[in-house]
Amino acid sequence: MIRKVSKKYSGQPVLEGAGVRLTRIFAHADVYDLDPFLLFDFFKSDNPEDYIKGFPWHPHRGIETITYLIEGLLEHGDSLGNKGVIEPLGCQWMTAGKGILHQEMPQPTEYLLGAQLWLNLPKAHKMTEPAYRDITVNDLKIVEDEQAHVKVMAGTYDGKKGPVSGTYVDPVYLDVTIKPSGKFAYQLPEEDTVFLLLLQGSLRIGEEEVNADETRGVLLDKAGEIEIASEKGARFLLIAGCPLEEPIAWGGPIVMNTQEELRHAFAQIRNGTFIEKPE
């Protein structure tokens, strides 16, 4: 049995942060279809005016944010004291937990290309201690054969385990390039949500052809093996994870389980107690 296309996503242009132009692949309206994933933003531009204003300091709680940069440079900092620059094929994997402030500021380059994913935290770990992982191109695990080239950030593919593991949801995150006339096959648990973000080229999934020029995202149905082919070659990001099946209360950068938890978080932001001060 092969997983088929369940739903296609063209994405919507949005302005975020201080004025960053990006494509929102999915968000609020799709949370129960995409569980445990909440939001997926895609950005690409050769014009710094589209992104230079960046994402100044803002809070998060109850989620993990995963920023994968394929091309370009992005400066970042957070209230834990972490700061640095994400370089090509690098990733900022941030666990907001009970509360964090951070900023992400893309730097002018010839081309900016990447994606940010929001991953929900289970109810039992919504208020965990904030944490940060800095993943560089040298940390990624590579699997390559005559069919495909796969960069493994999280999860395991062909026996290679990515640098991110032991997280609260333990998702899969792969950067897959299928070579001309090549195929990609992958087996995951039947209940896992599987989503593809198309970067370039055309994919054949079952009997259906999807093209990155027309379709930016694809949700696969449940159960069965993942089998994807490409006649002329293609590249996509694959994310997968087991649904949490928990209630979602979402307000801006905060994602909790109840409206009362949301109200409490925003009250803390207003009165200055959102971030614990070191003793």
C-alpha cells in the first residue's frame, strides 16, 4: 500500500515580523489535519527589501520553532543568552517551553531560501525549560545513492540518525533531492502525519503529479509506504510526526491547551513576568 496525496497547499503570501514577505503554507485552519505541526512558512527572495526588517524581539511559549536555512544568512539571539548566525544548510531548533524571547534577523545576501516550522509541545511538556540547538551543515547526516540525496536533520533514514533526537515529539525532518529518473522510498508508522514542502521540480506520488510551480505543499494520507518519483529531478522537505491529539488554544506566538492558559501567558507578558529573571 502506497500513501497517496490527501491535500495540496498552494500557500498564501503574508507579511510577518517587522515586514518580512513570505509564503504561509499552513497554519491555524489546518492544525488538526497537520497535528503535531502547527505552522510552516516558506521564504525565498533575491531582494533584501523583502526580508531585511526581520523578526525583532518577540515571545514564544508552548512550542518548538525550527528554522532551516538553505541559502542566505540569519542572525539570531534569545533570552537564554544564545546568539549567532545561521549559515546555509544550518538550523535553529528552539524549544520555547514555558517562555522565551528571541529575534531572527536575515542579513542581505544574493539569495535567501528557507523555511520555519512550528512544532507543538505535548500538554505535559508545555512548560518545560526553554532550550536551544544550533545545527550546522556539518551536523547533518547524508545518505546518497544513484536515486536520491537525503540530508537528515531529525529522525532516521537508511540507518543514519539525524543530529536532533530525544525531543518531546521526535519528528522526522529530511531535505530530499531526487535525481533525474530517481525514486525515494520511506517507511514510517501508519499513524504519522507526513507533509512535503516542494522546493523545485515535479514529483509523482502514486498516480498523481505535483509541480513546485503550482503546488507548494502536499499532505499525504495515513498508512502505507512513502514512494515518490521524479522524471527530471526534484527537491523537497519532508516532515513527519505522530499526532498529539490534544486541544489547541493558539494566540499569536503562544500555543497552549486552554484559553485560560493563553490569558495567563499574555497577562505575564503585560506585567513583565513572562520570562523568569535569574536569581
